[in-house]
Amino acid sequence: MLETAKLIKLMNEGLEMEYASQIQYLTQAAITKGPYAEGLMARFKEIASDETEHAEILRNRIVALGGTPTTKVGTIQIHKDSLQAVKINLKYEKDTVDFYRKLLNLIPHDEVILYEGIEHVLQDSQEHVEELERLAGK
């Protein structure tokens, strides 16, 4: 069974990713230009809102486990070209899905609220992957 301190550390890593992702999507929404900019900007903002919710879930679960939520922000990548921005976000979301799948497998079965919270974040992230793949033409 995974010790609580290690679980909190991993969840703080996820929290850093969620903070970075929110900033990345909002920044890319602000700089998006071109014929499809309006729709892409709206989608980036909507995903940023999801990332805010994910960060809240992680913060609340970290505190419930007796930890302190991080305020560090992970790596942010932006690109002025809309297609490149979508591709950057797609890679980021795929990495996020992999991270949360691994984390989910480490959560003790008696931590039901934590498990369901991470499962929700994973599901949203997988939906983001599928949508970004469509936007990238994959």
C-alpha cells in the first residue's frame, strides 16, 4: 500500500500540471487568431475551466489527507500557430492521462472519495485528448 506522504507528493505533481494547463489554455485562447479562432478560443477557455475544477479536486483531497497543496506551476508551452497549439495541448493531455492512470492504480481501495475524484479528472482528460485529436485532424 502506498504511504500517504508519497500519495500527497504525487497529487501535488498533478496539481502543478493542472495549474500549468489552466494558464496554458487561457494564454493560447488569448493569442489564437485565424478563421476558426472564435471556436478554438471558446474550447480552450472551456478546457481551462475543467483544469480549474481538477485543481480544486486535487487541493481538497490533498488537504483531506493531511497535506499542503502546492502553489508551484508546472511547465507551460504556448504557440501562436493554432494547429501547433492544439498539438502541444494534445501531447500535454496524453501525458496527463498517463499520469492519472498510474496515480489511480496507486490509490488504496478504502480511499473512495479520492479514487472517484481522480477518476473524474482522468475521464475529463481523456475527453480532452479525443477532442484535441479531432481538432488536430488525427
